[in-house]
Amino acid sequence: DAKTTQPNSMESNEEEPVHLPCNHSTISGTDYIHWYRQLPSQGPEYVIHGLTSNVNNRMASLAIAEDRKSSTLILHRATLRDAAVYYCILRDYSGGGADGLTFGKGTHLIIQP
Amino acid sequence: DSGVTQTPKHLITATGQRVTLRCSPRSGDLSVYWYQQSLDQGLQFLIHYYNGEERAKGNILERFSAQQFPDLHSELNLSSLELGDSALYFCASSVATEGAGVDTEAFFGQGTRLTVV
């Protein structure tokens, strides 16, 4: 799987939007962009994923650059519960998705009350 | 609640011993993945089973093995345990329709914390 680059940590205030960036300049045409988060003492939790178009779900929005070399996870209104490590992961599904997810170090998101 | 159940939640054992970790995937999910999370290595993919058959191996040691049973639950067997095997072990499941060319999300359990003393 291609490599992603994320800031080590970010800080935001409660009830404000948060934009978490991810660079993936070597992304291939068959790489999906996945975001997972891991709250303290819990297993990773799926947030959102997409291929080319922007995606929205109840948790977040995923904005994908036109050239797909970067993406941004948007939390529209952060709460204290959103404090977690956020992982941006590329996954090549052209071979059927047999391989697991390749987690990097992620971004540690801190939410200030 | 992700719908993925892992047992036991905690396990303490001695070096050289063998343990079995169990995972029950979400109802209907055919794929089970195992991951190890340690402080120095982060989250690493170990192995993937799909409908009872091994589909992919990641950074899994030869001392470790896994299987998926007809009812789709999976077990991860760790033998000749060493201090360095102390970690959180996560199981994840996904519906993962093979060859469909469409990626799906994975649902993770709460993990088993293994401590080797």
C-alpha cells in the first residue's frame, strides 16, 4: 500500500470544525482512501472512505483533491469524544482486498473544552 | 459496539507458554483480520481469513497461527511466548465481497491485552 503523511498532532477547540490533512502523493488509481480513528483504550473505529469523489457520512466528511494526492478529513463540530488518533490509510483493492490495513502513526487530535 | 467480540479481554501468561485468542465477527461478515498493536511497532496486520481460508499474511511470526471455523469465528494461536509478544491483539471483520472491486470498511473488536511475564 502507498505511504501517507500526516501531522503528528493537532489541537482544536470543542464545537469548532476540525480539518485533518493527509498527503499521499504516490497514490495509485486503485487505492481507496480510508480514515480510521482510535479512541483511548479502544479498538480502531471506521470513520469514512472514498475513491475519487468527496464523501459525507454521519461522522465526518472526506474531501479528496482533484489529483488525489491529498485528502482532508473534516469533523464539522468537534466534541471531547472526538479526541483520538486519526489514521489516513490507502488500500489497493484491485486484487480483491486480501491485505489488511497498513496503519502509520496517525494524527493525535486534542480537543480543548 | 462494533458487533465484533473478542475474548478474553485480558490474558497474563508466562514465557514459553501457548495461548489462544478468540474472535467472533459481525453477523454475516466473511472476512476476519488479526492485528497486533505494541508500543514500539504500532498497529500491524498479521493475517486475513476469508470464509475459512487464509487469504493474506502480514507481519505474522512463525510461532503464531490462526484459523477460521465453519461458523466464521476465528482463533489466533500464539506459542512459545516471549516478553516481546506482550501487546494488544485486535480482530476486525468486514463483509469484503471478494473480487468485487469495491472496498468496504472493517469493524474492530475491543482487543485482547496479552501480558507475557
